Amino acid sequence: MGAYAKVYEGWQNDPEAFWMAAAAKLDWIKQPSRAFHEDLGVYGHWFADGSLNTCWNCVDRHVESGRADQAAIIYDSPITGKQLTLTYAQLKEDVVALAAVLRQRGVEKGDRVIIYMPMVPEAAVAMLACARLGAIHSVVFGGFAPAELATRIDDCSPKCIISASCGIEPGRVIAYKPLLDEAIELCANKPTSTVILQREQQTCDLLEGRDFDYASETKKARDEGVVVDCVEVAATDPLYILYTSGTTGQPKGVVRDNGGHLVALYWTMKNFYGVDPGEVFWAASDVGWVVGHSYIVYGPLAHGNTTILFEGKPVGTPDAGTFWRLIAEHKVAALFTAPTAFRAIKKEDPGGELVANYDLSNFRTLFLAGERADPDTIHWAERMLKVPVLDHWWQTETGWTIAGNPVGIELMPVKYGSPTVAMPGYDVQVLSDEGEQMPHGELGNVVVKLPLPPGAFPSLWNAETRFKETYLTEFPGYYKTADAGIMDEDGYLFIMARTDDIINVAGHRLSTGGMEEVIAEHADVAECAVIGIADQLKGQLPAGFIILNKGVERPVEAIQSEIVAMVREKIGPVAAFKIVVPVARLPKTRSGKILRSTMQKIVDGEDVKAPATIDDPAILDEIKASWQERAG
């Protein structure tokens, strides 16, 4: 039996002992007497009789235990040309100062604070300052439209909003303050105050009596020597609310508790990601997404790592070598990013010439998540970087890995297209629509047997009925992931698509992900998406949208024919795959997820409203034009 199998079996045999041992790594104010309390909450609660403070565990205890002068956060912004390193001692000073400002604005334990910020160190400081006070933060991706921001304000009723004058994207400055002002105007539950970080690229006017300047207010707190101690909170008290991407109407606020969340994240840093305290860990995401919460801020800082906060893009800031520069310059041990980032890099530099310009000798592991990591992208990254490239799968709702390759325990054999195996805490199964166990190798609904582990959401904010209906009702006793996949005879999981992306072609259930995997193998294809389009005869037909690699000069018609032949050979004639549409870009969320359902609506001629999370709404018109040109 390998090391992973022993650990997983140890959890299965005694989950109580497993999680109590993990909890012992944290500083508790009141030690929990046991791990799981099945009689509390919807499906139970973790460490319910314990209390602690998340900010203390992420900041203060490192200052007291010898890491005061170690870098906690490295801010690297190729967009502005600025870099800043905060040691744990400096981070504590900044967090205490902002916590003092929030307390002066009336923020107390249990109050909500919305953080509407760009990728700057102050965004992480704001999260930790809320945690210090026992306040519940809700980070809303900077630049969200006013109507979307207003629904989140109304849903969680924040006492205060922390924001900035602007965000900066390659080639443009986005003024945040007008968006924030309009959102507050639209909503019924108006905050009593806002704290605004003025950025030199574009400042803004502050409203007398409501808006307070971040820099001057925190300086005043520092000058006065205001002390703000960490507030004791129950392990089950909420740490944050994170609204899931792509919501329409009433937003869906995922709740994360303090205790289970920190226990799980601390466990993952060494056991899953394989990094030791003091090493540099980089999650190339945004604090507005769950990856930013878990692995830019809370996980690395709780574990005593140095974390990187990157304000830039994988390409264009200034080129496709920016990731390699950061890894070399900051001696990154492990990088976690989305496959879409590597597809963008591969498109711009397919031969990987820029990799050779940098010393990557400290770099050990690349982790991918957020979209299916197609084998072609993984093969390319392996060739270029010569390190393990490991896919893993998890969700906003779970907060950390459901299935992955636990390099800190044992580097498992890689099966391309699979995120590998279930992590301790997750009993993953594949069921039919009727709730029956699917045979190995057959497509079905991926579910997790209850209870969910520490760190997963206990409910939705003020929406327990919706929580049960959305996640727990369809498969009683299980959490519905809404992903479709297969499990092989070795226990390896293959996530093929969202269940919404399983298409029905003449009665055959087919995975769009499986087709995308085949198309991505074509040497000229940088990225692709397959959607199901309405068809009177077969119900649905698959249509492939492709982006070609930079510099491809072959006739598009030849490439289209080759792709059709490849899908016919690998998937079979049953796929009825005949449509290949070249496009310049694919519509994505800011976290890199391709908006397939939106594309499907465009192609089927439905009215489409640009999702709140879309990176660039103009791409929707491009998709429509490309489809109409193809239809001729």
C-alpha cells in the first residue's frame, strides 16, 4: 500500500482522529473537544465547541514564533511596474491599522464588510483586518457592474465597503468609484461608510461624511498607536461570504466558517501542495475568486509561507514570459494557476523560447485547476518546465481540493485527463440520474457522500432552503457537484463536463469535454470549446470553436477537415461532429472559465445578457459574427 492509500484509509477508518490531528496544528483559544458534531447545522458542523481567530493564525503567531522578518506577501505588478514586499511584522502593522479604522467606523464581530478591490496588497490586508475583528468579509471582484455589486450589497447588508479609486488592466484604467457610487445608489441596504484607497493612476472625489481615505485614516491609527487585539470567534462563525460566479437574480453566497476552513487549508499546504513553511507559493488568481481566498491569502499565510499577489496577465504584461520571470525572481517553489493561462502562453510562444531566459531551478511543481486541463496543455507544460504538472479539481463551494495528486504525501502516477484521486475527507462517487452506482468507466453524476469535510461550505448566506434544494435534494445523503465524470478501476476520477454540458445527440449522452480533449491535440489549435446546438433531427449537435496558434499559415479549411476526422476517429461517428468554427477569442469569466452556456444561447439565437463575470463582453459579438459568417 502506498503512502497516499495509507493516509486515505486512515481518514476513512477514523475521520474523527484524522481531523483532530490536523486541528492540533493551529492555535486555538478554546480547544475543540471533538471534530464533528453531526447534530448541528444542515449536515453537521466541524469543531463546533472550539474557538480561535483566523487573523491570529495567519499573522500574529508567525510574528511571535520567529517569522517576523520573513516575507509574508510579495506584490508584483508588471502593469504598474511596482513591487512591494511585506514581512509578517509589517503585515501585522498594516492589518492592525486598518482594523482600527474599521472599528472606528462601527464594524464589530458578526458585521459584514464588502471588499471591492483590485489586486493590491491592501485587498489581502482588508480580508485579514475583517478576520481580526470577527467581521465577515465578502470580496466582490473589482470592476463588477453596479447592478451586480448592488445585489451583493443588498444580500449581505455590509456596514462598510472597502474599495479603491481604480483598477488597472493592460492598456486601460477602470474607475471603481463611479461604479461603487452607482451600486450604493441602487441598493436598499446602504453601508454607513466606505474606505477608499486612492491609487496614483487615477484618484477620485470622496463624499463628505461617507467616504474615508484609506491612507490618511490608517496613518492616523498608526500615529496614535491604536491596538486592536484579535477577537475570539467560534469555529462555526462565518469568516466570509463569497458569491459564486455567473449568478443571475438573487446571488448565491457561499459561507465559509473560521475553524474547519483553516484546519483544511493548513493541512493542504504540505500534504497536497508539498511546500514547507518559509517557501514561496504563488497562486496566479485574483482575491475575488475562491482560489484567491484559499491560496493567495489564508492557506499560505496560515502555514507560514510567502505568498505572491500578482497584478498582471500571463501574456501581454509585457510578454508570454512574465510567469517565468516571477518564478525566477521570487524563487517560487510551486505555482497554482488555471489551464487557460497556460493555453494563452502556449499560443503566444508555442516553442517555449522564453522559458530559456530564466533560472527556474527553485521551481518544483505546477498545479492547474479551474477548467479541465486538457492533456495537450499538460504535455506542453511538462516539456517546457520539466517539473510535474498536476491537474486538480475543486469548487467554490468546497474551498479546497476534492480530487488531486497529493505531492506532499506521494506523487501518484499521472493519468492525463484525470485530476487523480479523492482527497481525505471526500468520499467521491459516480451515480446515475436515478442515484445508482455507475460501473467503472461509465459517465455519470459526480457526488460526494455527506458529511463534507472541514473547509467546505456549511450553507448559503441566509438561504438554507436554497442550499438544500441546490446541492442536497437530488441525491439524498450526497452533495451534488453538478459535474459529470467517470471513475476508473484504480479510483482515478475524470471530470468530463458540467452536467449542463453533457449533450444528447440522437439519444446518446456525450461529453463536450471529451471532444475538446481530442481537438486540443491538433498541432495548430491553441484553445477550443465544444457546445451542443439545437438540431431538429438529432436533438443536439456538437459544434467546436477553435483558436489557432500564433503564426499558423495553413488553410483553415484543411485544419477544419482534420479536426472533424480526429473526433470521428477518437469519439466515433455517434458524435455526429461536423462543425468547426475558427474564432479569435473565447468568452471567459475573469477566472478563466469558458462561458459555454452563453455561447450556446448565442448560436441557438436566444437573447443573451453578458454575464457579470465575463472578462470582455465584446467577445460575445465576435462569437455571434463568426457563427453567422459560418452559417453564411
